[in-house]
Amino acid sequence: MKWLKGIAVALVVIFALFYMISRPEDAANVVQGALGAVVSATESVGRFFSSLAS
């Protein structure tokens, strides 16, 4: 099973590199969107705990 996980990780890395090389603008937009989602989720959790405290 370890070899299957290794192959899957390698395929994901190869696909990501291919995507970054062939469409760098789109890859940058994907990363910005993902980071924006993480920031938004973090802010939401912070607001939740702030509302619990008050």
C-alpha cells in the first residue's frame, strides 16, 4: 500500500508542476483563492470565539 501512496503523491506533484508551467496565471489564482479561503475561515473561527467570550 505504501507504493500506491507514493505513486499518488508523485502524480499530484507532477500535475501541479505541469499546471504551474503551462498556466501560471491560473495556478496563481488557485493559490490566491485557497489562501483567501483559509484566511476567511480563520477570521470566522475568531469571530465565533469572540462572540462566545462576550
